[in-house]
Amino acid sequence: MDDLLTKYLGAIASVADESSLEDLRVAALGKKGEISLKMRELGQMAPEARQTAGAALNRLKDEIDAALRARKATLADAALDERLKTEWLDVTLPGRPRRQGTIHPVSQVTEEITAIFADMGFAVAEGPQIESDWFNFDALNMAPEHPARQEHDTFFMARAEGDDRPPHVLRTHTSPVQIRAMQAQGAPIRVIAPGRVYRMDMDQTHTPMFHQVEGLAIDRDISMANLKWVLEEFCRAFFEVDRVDLRFRASHFPFTEPSAEVDIRCSWTGGQLKIGEGDSWMEILGSGMVHPKVLAAAGVDPAEWQGFAFGMGIDRLAMLKYGIPDLRAFFESDLRWLRHYGFGALDKPTLAGGLSR
């Protein structure tokens, strides 16, 4: 046994790689290994000799196994050292040049809108993009037969057969956020609700997913005159012009009464849009005084409180301000388009420093 111990310890010490070490382990301790065969011979010995030989073989087996484990750890450490040498990196070297990223126009315009309304005292309210049928329609005074509640206009969430719970939809506007904000804060309140909305529509000026911002102001003596002033101040600041002319046209929205669509004076001289001058008018948003039923659904007493609401498309505003011709390009992930229309990461819009480039 001393000869076996010397033989294998010498072989283990001189082995150069883990594959050869495994071969040695099998030769010594495998099922048909030299020491395993010795263990099988114990059954042919007398009891006294078997006890002595068995103990000696177990000690031999343990010593060889310990030597194998130690050598395996040494080889693993050596392999790691070699790997680290090949993967070494000098962190003092100058960094590789990288292209500076750009901010998407929708993100930039959202920040511009937020900055303008924050200056007028509006907070930002947020809500879920998957809404219940009640928040998206019923609370906003939209009757069951309203066209927007049909499946050809709205994305309804799938339900299991036999599920009689109220349906859920991908919100078609951010108006449900106004309901949630009034329920949470009560009145008076002044908020805007920017975010993604979803409708079944797709062409040069419509996509199934787009962005809206809606505004809400509720107090005891708010009127259409306040609405007109807020929208004029917003348009003047957003389009960065000295004056704007707005035209209010009577319209109908279930959640406002009276309701009005708002046009802005503009010109298209030479194919270029100019705001605040010319003889043309362009529709930019919808607005009105909040319907008493909407206030009641949100837990606000319509006999005591009143206010206005408005909504506009963020993507459309970006197209008008920055001359972007096709809405679909906003969502095609074309880096060339983004480098052309994108904004610098540090171009944070402020009213004092200027909203745009």
C-alpha cells in the first residue's frame, strides 16, 4: 500500500491539466480502479486480516482523494490566473467614443407641455393604461350605445368564458385619470394627465397607440373665460409666438357641457406652418365645461363646484411644432429619424430658458 500511495501521489503532483487528473482518479478510485479492486479482495481474507487491511485501504483511499482535490483546486486557480491575464483591461486608457443619445420628440413635447402648465399651477396626474369599463366610459357620461364603446373603436381585454365581471379596456383617452384624481383629491383641483392611449385606427395621422394630454380645473367660480385664457397662454408659450388667436366652435362631447372644439389662426405660406398669423384656421383640441354627471361620478358636488376640461394629442402637437409629416414614423424605431428629429439629452425645456432648440 505504501508503494500505491507513493505512485499516485507522485503522479498527482506532476499532472498538468484537469483532464489528466480525472484519468488518474478513475485509475485509482473508479469502479475498476486499482484501489477499488483491492477493496474487493477483502472478502477473501480472514476476519483479523480483513480488519487490518480494510482500515489501511480506507486511509489510502482518503489520502489519494484529498491529494486529488487539492491538485484540482491548484489547477483551477492556475487556469483562472491565465484567464485573467488574457482578459486584463487597463482602466486608465481613454474611453471609446460613443454617439450621444437623443430624446424622442414625444418625450420632449410632453416635458414642454408639463413645464407650461406647471407654471400655471397644474399638477401632473397619472393612472393605469388598462381601465375598467366604468372609469373609461360610464363615469364620463358615455351612454352604452355610444360609438366609442363598440369593439371596432376600442381594444377590449379578453375575458374567460363565463366571466361576468365588468369588462376592461385599453384606455381610449386619459379622461379616466381625471375621475381618479377627483376621487382621490376632491375639489378644488387643477391637474393635467399626459399618457398613452389606444384606439383602433391607423393612417398617416392616426396610430393604434398614441399620446394625449388632458387638463382639468375645478373650483367654485371657474368659467369658459378661464378656459379661454389658459388655452391662449398655453398656445402662446408652446408655439413660442407673441400672440395667438383661438376660435371656439360649438361641438358635443359626452363629458362636457357646453363643449367646444378649438381652432388656432395660422398660415401655410410656402408650405410652412406659421402660428398666430394668416387667414387659415386649424383644429388643435377639444374642450368644455365639465358635465355635472361627471362631477357626481367622481364624488364632487356639482351644485357647489364647476370647472373646465380639455384634451389634445401630444403627437399632433409635435408634428405641428417641429414639421414632422407622418405620425407613423414616431413609432417605427428608425434611428436615422430619431437623430434628425430628436433632442439633446440635456435640452430640458424651461419657460425661462426656452422650450425648444
